[in-house]
Amino acid sequence: MNIFDPWYLLTPKRRQLLDAGWPGLFREHILPSIPVSKVAKFFDASFGPPTKELYSLLGALILQQAFDLTDEETVQQYAFNIQWHYSLNITEESDSAKYISPKTLWSGRNIIVQNGIEAAIFNAGTERLAEVFRVKTDDQRIDSVHIKSNMRRLSRIGIFAESIHTFLVNLRRGQQQHFEMVDQEIVDRYLSKQGLGCFSQVKPSDSRKTLTQVSKDLFNLVAQLKDVRK
């Protein structure tokens, strides 16, 4: 709750556009419906670094899925897009309020996926929108589109990529002769800064194809080193 309107600097017409468009809808209905309590229990109140404000973090993950953005694109929108600031109710002008790191996105998404919370998050928003627009969910058209989150695939891509990267780093450090057996294409993809950074540029809509690629890379890596003995 604010004593003064934090958006008073907006001109009336710009404020009207925000209220009448998706940012106002998200801010008024979707944001309050997010089941933050299901995620908050995985953070300690007194131990560890300060946690990103959870409504804005989870809201950003929802918007990433909605607009089919990479992690890097999501960071940019979160930092500079006034529509995102309004929809997520971010009113402070500080890095702590308007900056989110790719690592924070990945960590939040991983918590959601590993604990099976993504369905609860999206179902809460869907149910709220159904109430707002008075949609009767008992009757559904046979050509209705079913929307699913790609959070789980993005999380798995991150786990695959980081695991392969860590394995190759340790293999090169401790067993150079075996490291030289690995295909150069895999080395370039997972050890070069530019190559590994590509995984933060995967859009949710491309996650299925990328997950297939990293799975094949892991399989090929295992196949190449299957005869190696300690």
C-alpha cells in the first residue's frame, strides 16, 4: 500500500494506456493471484543473501513465458520496460528493484520446476482471468488452445549445459589425454564463454529443440568416453 500514487509522473493518456492494456490487467489480477507462499518456504528468513522480491520475480517468469523471451531479453525488459514495471508494480528507481540477473531467473525457475509449482502458478492466473471475464469453464470449445509453460524444459536445459560444462572443465584439468578424445564441437559449445552463453538466449518456444540437442550432446559424450577406465 502506498500513501501517494507512485505513478503520478505518468501523463493521463499514458496511464490510461497502461491501465487499459495488458500491464493493467496483469497488475490488478494476475500479480495478486501468484501463490508466492508456495515458493517463499524455500528461502530462509535469516540465512543467506537477500532474496529478490518474489512477486516481481515470479511475475517476470510468467511474462517471459507469455512473450517467449530468452533470459537475456527478460533481463532487458525487466530493467527498462515501463510496461513491465507497471505490471509488476515496481516503483523504486534502484538496481535492487529494477535489475534481475540471469542467475536469479534460473534459480527461481529451478525452484518452481523441481517442486512442481509451475502448474499452480499458471492455474491461479487462469482461474483469476476466468473470473474477471466470466468464462464458464464447464463448456469448452473442441478447438480450444491448450497453453503450457516451458519452464521445465528451460530448467532442464540449464542443468544439462552446466553439468556438461563442469565435467569438461574437470576432465581437461585432471585427465588431458581423455579430454582430447571429446569432439571439438562439444568442447566449443560448452567450454567457450560464447558457446555456453548461447543457452541463456534460448526462447521458451525453442526449448524443446534445444533440450533435444543438449541430450544428444550428453549421450555422445558418454559414448565417446564409455571405454575409459580410471
